[in-house]
Amino acid sequence: MLRQRIESGDHAALDEFYRAALRLKRDRLADWEQRWRDGGMARWPRRNTPASSWPGSGPGTSAT
């Protein structure tokens, strides 16, 4: 149903979906954010680092 609404041009459908998801998981957001900071973000290159210095970004590498 969500997909049909979006495909028919109902742009509010996705906003409604996100609001409902947030209501369901709001109490877990702080935990998720901390996991993200300790996990994925901690392993990602620091901000303001040129993309060319990121692992796998050199010549002959592919993101696919």
C-alpha cells in the first residue's frame, strides 16, 4: 500500500511512514545512536579527510 501511494504521487505517504516508525522506536534511538558512534562511525575515516585517502578509493578500485 505504501509503495502504491508513493508511485501514485502521494508524497506525504513516506513522511507518514517515517513518523510512524519514529513513534514505534523513539525509545531506542539513543541506544542506536550510541551503537552507531561506537561502531560504524568509529571505523569510518575522520571528517575533513580527502575521499582519495579513504580505504579502497585509490586508482583501479571500485565501489561496486
